[in-house]
Amino acid sequence: MGRASSLGGLSPYVEGSSALHRLDARAKVVLLVVATAAAFHIESLWALAACCAVAALATARLRVRGASLARSLLPLLVGLLMIWLAYAVRLDGSGDVAGVGSVGFSSAGMLQGAVTVSRFLLLALLALLVGVTTPVEAVSAALVSILRPLGALRVPVDDLATLLTLALRFIPMCAEQLDRVVDAQRARGAAMSSGSLARRIMAWVPVFIPLFVGVFRRCEALADAMQARCYRGRGRTHLAQPALSSRDVAATVAGCVLLVAMAAAL
């Protein structure tokens, strides 16, 4: 099994030697953008379900741990269930599928909700596939490289790159800090998952206060460090400047053509 990347152990990246691992990060970002546009043009539920199955199978073949995959997708699945219910449930008795009292379900709403949920699930699986095969640093550098031509229009690409890099770094840092505070509160006897809803909400107040204080302290320390090093945000350089190979270009073009053809046909 591949070894996970750093970033507090929370990065989905898994080292490997597959074709997707070897593909340039810029090619994967471009294909992900095109796949996103294609997914919103596909109207067939069966086609979306088949694409989700293929993406899930491709992720499984990369030897991603099932527990890690489930933990990554569980919040998304809960959100998707809520979206599907918003489409399907009718509270005014207008549903053609009987429920309880005036609460029912709309068959058309269930179908439309399934299509919408399948789209978002497909995009999540594709994004996870990119994350599993690409380090966070490579994704950041790829986005900066793709946005570089916007500098001619006076778009602050270097500042955007810095913000993106810091955001990617702070997300796992905040998650790690949250786990540390929650463990500390539970060690002190805090009931985080028992009692009434109001009691559970109040139990999280002592968690978020030190979390925000710690995050702001890290932000202030980072700002002081950047100011001490006279950071200006212009003329950024990179240690490695990988060039797109002919294989990367061919894979990108072929993938884009295939995705456009699928969106047009389905």
C-alpha cells in the first residue's frame, strides 16, 4: 500500500506509480475542469451512475484504505442525502408517493434529485481521484501555472498563489488542531455525543473557542514571519519547473475529446 503524504496525515495523497500518478498535475486539473462541465451536461441517471462506478473502481484500484475513503466521503454523503430529500419530499400533500399524513414523495423530484446527487458524487470522486494521485503542492503549482497568463491582465496571480497555498496548508492544520482540542475536552469528561441537542451544542463551545484562538495565533505568527522576510508577492520563483511532456499533452487532448463526446452523446 502506498504511503500517505504529509500535512498532518490528512492529505488524501497516496504514493504510487500508476499512470495517473505519472500524469502532470496541470493535465489532471484541466481534465477535472472539463469533466465538471461535462457532468453538468449529462442528463441520463444511468450514465451518471456508470461514471460514478468507474470513478469509484479507479479509486479502489489505487489501494486507498476503505476507512480513510469512508471518512472522506461520509460528510458529503450526508449532505447529498439532504439534497435528495429536498428534491423528493413534499409537505403539502402534492406527492404522488404516499407518506405520512400530508408528507409524501414526488417521483419526478426523486428522479431529479438522484440526477443532481449523482453529479455531485461523480465530481467528488473525480476530485478525490486527483487528490489521491497528486500531492497538494503539485495541485497548487498546477493552478498557478494555469492562471499565469492572467498576469497580463494585471490579475495578481502571485498573490492568488500565496492565498491558495496557505489555504491548502491551513485546512489540515485546522483539522489537526480540532482533533487535539476534542481529545483534550473528552479527556476532561466532556460529553460531546450524549445528552439533548442543546447540551451537545453547548459542549462544542469550549472546543471552538480555543480552536479559533489557536488558528488566529498561527495566522499572526505566519504574518510576522512573512513580513520579517520582506515578502512582497511579486516575482515568485519555484524550485522545480516541470515541463509538459508529449504524453501529458496527448492524454489531456484525448481525455478532453472523450469527455466532450460523452457529454454530447449522453
